[in-house]
Amino acid sequence: MGSTSAENHGTEGVGRRDLIKRSAALGLISVPTMSFLSACASSGGDDSGDKAKAGKKSAKNPLAVNETAGMEFVLFDGGFGKEYAEDAVKIYEENFPKVKVKFSATQKIQSTLQPRFNQGTPPDLIDNSGAEQMDMGVLVGKDQLTDLTPLLDAPSYDDPNKKVRDTLRPGIVEMGQFDGEKVWILYYAYTVYGVWYSQKALDSLDEQYPETWDQMLAVCAKAKKKGMAGWTYAGKYPYYIPFALYPMIGKVGGREVLDAIDNLEPNAWKHPAVKACFEAYYELYKKGYVLKGTPGLDHIQSQTAWAEGKALFIPNGSWVENESANVIPEDFDLAVSAPTGIDSSDKMPFGTIWASGGEPFIVPAKAKNAAGGMEQLRIMLSEASSKNFTGKVKSLTAYDGGTDGISLTPGLKSGVAALDKAGENVVNPRLQDWYVQLQKEKIGVSGLGEMMAGRLTPAEAIKKIQGFADEAAKDNSIKHYKHQ
């Protein structure tokens, strides 16, 4: 997937800004381990003797970047690729001609960078995304990150009369906060999560996207008669399932149910809305509407099978259009919808969707050239860099705009329409930022993955997941966060 992460940091309760803020980077491949906890055991501080000295502050250099100091940038090499970042690096080098940026891309963020955090020699800018995403809660809790407030308060790249923070989409700044005013993460992509499908395939069934679960089952039954499964998903990485399941829970039970889950409140997973949604998804398995073999498929294999017309629906994020571009047919007519609900008794209207910042960028506390890392982000948050990203990878950015003059692809156009339809009904679950291992390994693999493979009933899955949440709540070795 293109991004991977998650969201964090609510300081404004459950208003729109707290809703739209999250995401992030959504893990792709394998599951992160807890080894990074020990790797970050030492607190981050400014004890490095060779940090770059400040440069001369000016209108063109508001962050006082040292004009001769090197800068190192490590990018997650996922569904968004690396070309957009390489293009932004070229601008940095043009602006600071005496500097050569050391740029690299990898899918193994944690295993590549963990030793360097231990040694106190991390890069200056990191796209902390992917299956090996470093645990944001641990990084913040152990003082491993630089506060990005200077970047946000700096003049924007395009308009010196506007601060960077004033050019961002609602919720992006808050997403980067955990508790307090400091901002630790800049989520660069803006991701729409939901149920992705081919409008052409749906039209071939003479069906509309289903708004109630009875309608969903009817559509899946019709698809099955034509030799097409109703659903598939990343069976090896079932933490993709929540991209559609979590907003469905919010739709059915209200935002407060998702907040209680994020807050690790006792019995949060036992709410009737959770039970109803788990039972609905389990019904897909019981009725044979899930593509055979799905539990053994990774994200790429499931997306390929879906693109080939073997399954109608797949839970995913907006990076899927770029990541699967080589297998999605030209006439596929890619579309995304907010999750189907249960019925008219749902607390929130149809259209309620999960959308938030994704692709989390961080500047380590012990970076040699923190100002350089922040300046690279300032460049990336310009209108030109934002347009370049959107045009190349078919996804929106944190920059509030950047689509004028761009011919939107089907998936991107559908995502924008879904956001318009949602209006204020945007939810933003925080588990995948606040508690990475809990979300991916435990809730995802051991809970939802087992249920969707038919090895746990919904009741058993809920009991197991509530147990995992209770363990996390009692674990004093990890920092806990709550919606404010």
C-alpha cells in the first residue's frame, strides 16, 4: 500500500477536525514487532555533537537551514512510489546548491532505522510508513521526535503572508499531536478509506452500491450467481478490513463507540454496534461471498484478483489506484463508497466515511540537520509539489488544494465525491497510530483475520479483541492516549 500509518493525537474532541485527522500510513506487508520498544528505550535529546549549525535566516530560508550541511531523507517505498519525493529533493538541492541530499527508499523502515536510532544517528527526515512502520506512540513517549511547530509556523513556500499550518487540510495539524500543543508528525497524503469497486462490474449486475446490509447480501448473491465473489481482502494482513469495518461501526453506533475503542475503555468492544457489524461481516464468510483462498492472499494478490473481476468489493485506501494501476483495466471505472450500514436505525447517515492524513513524516530528535528535514517538508507542501504528487500517484495531499488544472483519475474523482457526500460525517479511528501492535497483530491478525477465515465466531472474536485491548490498557510500559 501506499502509505501506512495512522493517526493520532486528538486535542479537539470529536469535531470535524478530530474526525478527519488520522491515518496513516497503513501497513503493507508484514506485521511490526515490538522490538522497536526496546530500540527506543533511550530518550531522545540533543546530545549529538555534530548537529548542523543554524544558517542565515531570510525570506527564502525562514527555517535558517545551514546552506552547506548535508541532509538525509529516508522514504517508505510503497504504493505512492518515490518519484514525487525525488522531485522535491531536486528542488531542495536547487535552493541549496552546495548541498547534496542523501536520499534512499525502503520498505523495511523499522529494521533499517532501528539500529540508527539506537546509535543516535538517525536520518533528518523519515517517511515512517509501511508494514515495518515504527510505533509512533513509542517514538513520542520516548522523546525521539522533533517538534514540527517551527515548520508549521514558518511562511508557506508559495505565500510568505501565510503560515504553513494555514495551507493544510482540516485535522492535519491535530493528527500530528498526541497530547499537548507540540506536533510530532506531518501526515503528507490525504487518504480516503472505504469499499472500493468497479462501477462497470456493479452496472453489469444492474445494481447500485448497497446502503443497507440486506442490500449488500442481495448484491453479493447476484454476483455469486455470475461467478464473481462479493468480497476479497488482504488475508495475510487483515488489518485492512478495518478500513471499511471501523467507519461502519461508527455509522451504526455513533462516533462515541470508536472513541471508546481508541481510549481502551472497558467493554468498548462489547457495544451492540460492534456486535452487529462483526456479525454482518461474518455473514459474508458464512454465505460464501468471500473469494475462496482470500485468507492466504497478501494485499497485492487480493487487489489483483479484485482488479481481474474475481471479486466485487475490497476494503482499502485511496493509494490502491496507484498501487494497482498495472492490473486495473482501463474500463474498470474505479470507485469508492462509504461503508454499507445495517439499516435505518444506524446513528449516522449513509456516506459516513473514514478519511484522514496518511504517510507520516517525522524528523528525529537526534537528526543532525532537523531544519533541513523540515525545509524539505515545506517544499513538499507547496502547491507545485502537491500537484506533482496528486498527478503522479492519484492521491490528495495535506495541502488544501493542489487539484486545479489536474485531470482527476476515476478513483481520485470518486474519493473527492465521497468526501463531499460525507460532509461532516467523517470519522477518524486512532488505534493504528496510537497502538500499532494492538491494531495490526492482535485486532487485525489474531482477531478479525481469524473470524473472517471462519476460525472464530463474532462473539469469540469480540471477547478475544476486548482481552487484547484490556491488556494494552493495563500495560504500563506503553504510553496511553485519549480523545480530549
